[in-house]
Amino acid sequence: LPEYAFIGRSNVGKSSLINMLTNRKSLAKTSGRPGKTQLINHFKINGNWFLVDLPGYGYARVSKKSKKTFQKYITNYFEQRRQLVCSFVLVDIRHKPQKIDMDFMEWLGENGIPFCIVFTKADKLKPVMIENNVSAYLEELLEGAWEEAPKYFITSSSKGIGREELLRFIDEINSGFFEENA
Ligand code: GDP
């Protein structure tokens, strides 16, 4: 089955987004405490795709050793990704582009791993600021090695924003996937 990976810095709102997408309140545990999602979880959705919950990266308060372990899990996953169709890189809409996220996207690009950006917590910003921050990300990506801006989604798990759009996007890719593999 096709897989879609969700990844981002700790506390970016990944668990909340996964819960919003799956309509299950306690599927992925959320907490105010960063760094809680530790291992890779696969969730089967609608019987026809897997949502892959990857560990959060870049949490300052975990030890160097466990950071390395996380990184290993993440790289191993991407190296073995047989059915991975697209990765969703989550970034908090409130911040200007962060190096750790830009580096990660660059790494995905270098390794030929398709990704989209999912901006989280859109309810926390005024629309004009949302536009500013989204443009800042896209501009920075285009200044780098990118010829084309990645597809992006603006979401808020607390307000249910972006859910339909994301699910529709996944459904559309899945239709193509099943046709190809029929
Ligand atoms: P994770 O560590 O990436 O899985 O992040 P969580 O989903 O646990 O969320 C981290 C914190 O951000 C929690 O306090 C959430 O309540 C909060 N949060 C997550 N998504 C949203 C959102 O869309 N809007 C707002 N206002 N807060 C959010």
C-alpha cells in the first residue's frame, strides 16, 4: 500500500495533525511536552494507505545519543521506503524559515524523496502574516537548488483547517497509484 510520511520538529503539531486527519482523538498522543513521539508508527487509513508517523527532529533537550538514534531511524526509514509516495514536512507557520527544516528539505531533495510542506497552527496567525511566512519559505527554497516550489498546505488542527485539502490530495495520488499497480 502507498505510504505517506509525516515529519517535523518536535512540538510542531504533528500528533494533532494526524489526529485531525484520522478523526481519532487519541490515535497519536499529543502533549505539551516536546519530543514525545519516539518511534515510527504506521496507521492504516481507509484500508488503502498508510500514514507513517516519524519521530520529531531537532528537540534541543534530548541527549546527543538519542538524537543520533532518532536520525538513524529516520534515515533508515527513508532508505527503505519502498512504498513511500510523498512526505509531508510540517513547519510551524508562526516562524520564519528555520535552518533545521531547510536542511531537512534539502536532504530530501538530494535523495529524490518527494515532499510537500504542511504549515501548522494557522489559527495562531493573522492571514497577512501567514502569507508573509509562507512566501519566506518558498523564496528561500527557490533561492536554493529548487527550480519549482513544493506544494504546500496551510492547516490548523484546532480549527480543522486544511483537512479536506490534504485528504483529497492523498486520495488523488492513491487513485493514480492503484491504477499503475493494477
Ligand atoms: P508534536 O510534538 O509535533 O506531535 O505536537 P503536538 O501535536 O503534541 O502539539 C504540540 C502543541 O501544539 C500542543 O500543545 C498542541 O495543543 C499545540 N497545537 C498543535 N496543533 C495546533 C493548532 O493547529 N493550533 C494551535 N493553536 N495549537 C496547536
